[in-house]
Amino acid sequence: QLALDLRLGEAPPLPEPSAWELLVDDYRHTGVSLRAHPIAQLRTGLADAVDSRRLAELPAGARVRLPGLAVARQRPASAHGVVFLLVEDEHGLANLVLLPDVYEAHRLLARAEPLLLAEGVVERRDGQLSVRVERLSPLGAPGRPVLAPAERDVAELRRVAPAPQHFAQGRRRA
């Protein structure tokens, strides 16, 4: 076979991926990321939201907006329909409490959404700190706090983010 002397030129310059795209790729390929936490990257669009570190300083009864990545969901049989969510941000973990009416109103988000914005009231009981949730909503991509239906970049993170642990009710009796 004859060698062809083709002058193909140089490869075109490719755009640098954004920090968000690199984070999504990390989750897609390894299930973890050592880059900035997803909530840290979303925080710029959430100026009035508190983080888990600041949450510990607030008094009981304070109204808050708290963004987080769902880590665990629990619905123990002994809790009479109360659902507990553990969310993570760039500073730590926070406990969310969803009473039965709130859980039913936001069931799909509470069960399936990895990136959440919880609005509620700070509660302190027996040395435990939590947020009693009144409303849940999904988070959007950096710079866009409200999720648009066709928003590809956040949808991609939703597909590749690690699934939270589910601790559901025990066996049901027939």
C-alpha cells in the first residue's frame, strides 16, 4: 500500500470544559469527585440560602432555605409516616424532616431528586438539629436556580450522581 502524503493540518482548538462539566464527568466515570462539591457550584445562584455550617448557628424556629445533595432517605415504620432525608453540602451534612402531608405533596422529589432545595424551620430537640421541611424544590444548574425542563447539564448530573441510601419500612404484613 502506498503512503499518502496528506497534509491534514492541526487539530482545531477545543473549548475548555467548565467546572460543572468536569464534575459531571467525574461522577459519570467514577461515582465520586474530588472537585468542588455540586452545591458549592450552585451556591452562587442561592444568595439567601444557608449552608450546613451556618445552620448550626441559627436558633430554633428560624426560617431557612437549605440546598443539598441527597445522601440518605429513611422512612421508619415507627415514625408514623415521617420521612427523614440526610443532605450534604460543601461544608457537611444536615437532617431534613418531612411530615406526612409535606412528603405526600413532594413525594417524587423526596424519593428521586438528588439536588434539593428545602425550605422550612430549624428545630432543636434533645441535642439534635434538623430542618422541618415545608417545601422542596429541585435545584438548577450554576447560575440558574430554577430548573428548566430542557436543562441538559443538571439533568446529566441527575443521571450520574450516586444513588442515596434508602432505609424504608420493614416487611409489610399480608
